Amino acid sequence: MISEFWENNKLFIKIALLFAVLCLLSWLLVAGHFRFLILVIPVAAYLVYDLYRYQKKAEVELKQFVESVHYRDFTRYFDVKHAPTELQPLRQGFNEINTAFKVISKEKETQYQYLQRILELVDTGILSYELATGNVVWMNEALKRMLQIPYLKSLDSLSRRDSELGEVVKNIKPGEGKIATAHREKDAFKILVSCSAFQTESQTYKLIAFQNVSEALDETESKAWQRLLSVMTHEIMNSVAPISSLADTLKKSLQKASTEKSGNGGYEDLELGIETIKRRSEGLLRFAETYRNLNKITKLNLQKVQVLDLFVNLQQLMQPKLEQLHIELEIILKEPGITIEADTNLVDQVLINLLVNAMDAVRDREQPRIILSASKGPNNRTLLKVADNGTGMPAEIMDKIFIPFFSTKKSGSGIGLSLCKQIMMLHKGNISVQSVEGEGTAFILQF
């Protein structure tokens, strides 16, 4: 009972004893009993030393606790059982605080991991960097795939890889959104760059979001052209059909009149002219009907097909023309078994169109050559390429070649490549071009 009372009130008892001894020491000095000081002074000194030692122990314990907090070492455990009695409550308090910090830290880590997993799942590329230094703090996997880069240390690294995009990212202000062009090793695409800023302690950070809008722009453009073609074919059909019908009626009337009044040459000339009108109007009708049917395509007849079979059939079809023009056609497949899911009739139409264009491009070269190749690209997409060593084309033309009715050929309609693009978009794919003047051109079909 007494020992338990002593353990629980040890510090209080020590302070009370020290107070009592100091009072006794003061009384002895006042009363002049100096001979008893030799007994009281050592006791007072010991009690002061013992209290000082306790204070130093508590200071060391507190220092260790502060150190663990500073280094976020919340796993540290302060032994309560084997500690001096007067320090046990202190250590118990430290352990409780550490436990609370550990729970808070675990919750924050869980939230961070949860947020990071969400950001990794979205298709939007996200980049965070320090505003003062330009050092990149974090970037998600979507951005790495989008720009085809494994890592970015700073904005200067981005500028070295893509100066135009790097300049947009550096100059964009919080709350703004800008359309920029991102350049990869083999192609370029439109990207929407958005910015926001936040501050933690003394650091300011910028958060940049990158969204590939090329596909969305292509889809919008496709719908606009579909509406245009729909209106155009409607008007052509309404205008040309009566002309064709009238020309046919006039022709029959003239034939009847010519049998009654033979020998009049004017009838023959008139008949010839009307025949020409009829032939041209019927050609326009076929033209409009073709594109009206194409405009109605909403469901593809998809089937799994070997790319090698597509290339071989194309080579056999075009072989007579290739031999006539002395053009070498080479097929390169790193993976002979590579396949795509496609509507073969439409894809054949695209490949024929591209091959005819390539043949025209290499016509005047000393050693004309065309290469058909296929490979696996980013995100496991299949890439078909039609490349030639022709004259190439300037950048200002490359931006326009997929616009309907734009053509660099005097006799061209400007419809072929735009139809190729429409067909690829129906396949949820895309078509792009790479060209260097004087060296050649390559069209890439991405499935």
C-alpha cells in the first residue's frame, strides 16, 4: 500500500521533501545552529541533484519525441513498462500522440493513393510542376502515353522535346485553355491545354491538363462534311434528274421527227447535243448516288483479315500498271501474322487510292519505289503504311489534303483522300501523313 502510494506520488514527495529540507536549512541558519548544517546540506544537495536528473531525463525523452515527429517516424515506441515511474506518464502520452499521427498519416496516404489511382485511370494527361523552378513534381501515365515520353524532369526537358508545346505550357495562365499542336516522333496532333494553380506553404504549383482533341475535331469535321454532302447530293439529284428526263424525252421526239423529215442535218446536230447532255447528266447522277450511298454507311461489315492478304491482293490487282510504269512495289511485314478487324471492301478502296497516288508521285523518279508495311504502334494499335520515294509535299499542302474538294492535280476531284479519312473514322481509326519535299511521302492508317 505504502509502496504503491510512493510510486504514484514519487515526484510530489520529492518536491515536498526538498521544500521541507530547505525550510529546515533556513531555520538552522537563522537560529545559528551551524553544527547541524553538515547533516542537512548534503541531503538538500542530493534532493536538488535528483530533481535535476529527472528534469534532464524528461528533456531527453522530449527531444527524442520531437525528433521522431520531425522525421515523421511514427512507428517509434517509447517503452513504458521499464521506464522510471515518474517518466511513465510522459512516455505513455508520447505513444498515444504517435498512434494518432500514425492513423492520420495512414488516412492521408490512403487518400493520396486513391486520388493517384483515379488520375491514372483518366485519359486526360496531367502534369504538375513548381512555378518557381519549373521542376516537374508528378505526371500520370496517360500523359506519358500521349506524348510517348517515359519521364520529364522539368519544363525545359519538355521544351527540348517539343518547343511549341513547351512554350504553350510555360505561358498559359490559370483558368485558360489553349489548343496547341503536340509533336511526337512520327506524327503530330491537336491537344487542348488547360491550367490551374495551387499553393502549399511557401511553394506555388501549376497543374496542367492535356486532352487529345484531334479525334473530337475529326468527328466534328466529319459530321459537318456529311451534312454538306447530304445537302449537295439532294440538290444535285433534284436539279439533274429532271434534265436527264427532259433530254430523253426530247431525244425521242427528235427521232420521231427525223423519220418524218429526213435529210435535215439540223436534227442530227441537235440530237447529238441532247445525247451529250443526257450522258453528262447521267454521269452526275451516278456521282451523286455514289456519295449518297457512302453517306448512308452507318454499320461496317467487320471481319478479321490478315494484313498480308490485303497487301498481296493489292499487289496482284495493280501489278500490270506497276510493270508498265517500271515501279518497284515492296511488302515489309515484321509480324507476318498481323491482323486487323475491318470492312475489307472499304479498306481495299483506301489502299487502292493511296497506291494510285503514290504511283503518280514516283512517276518521274529514276528508281521509283513504293513500300507497303505494317506494325504494332502505341496502345497495341495496328499501323499500315504506304510509303513512296516521290517528290514529297510542302507543309502548307499537308494540312489541306484531307479537306474535301482540295486537290493539287489539274484533273483531280479532291475527294479521294477525304473519303479515305471518312472510311478510317468509320473504323474508329485515323489516317495521317508524313512527307519531306524531295524525299517522299508516307500515309499511315491507324486501326
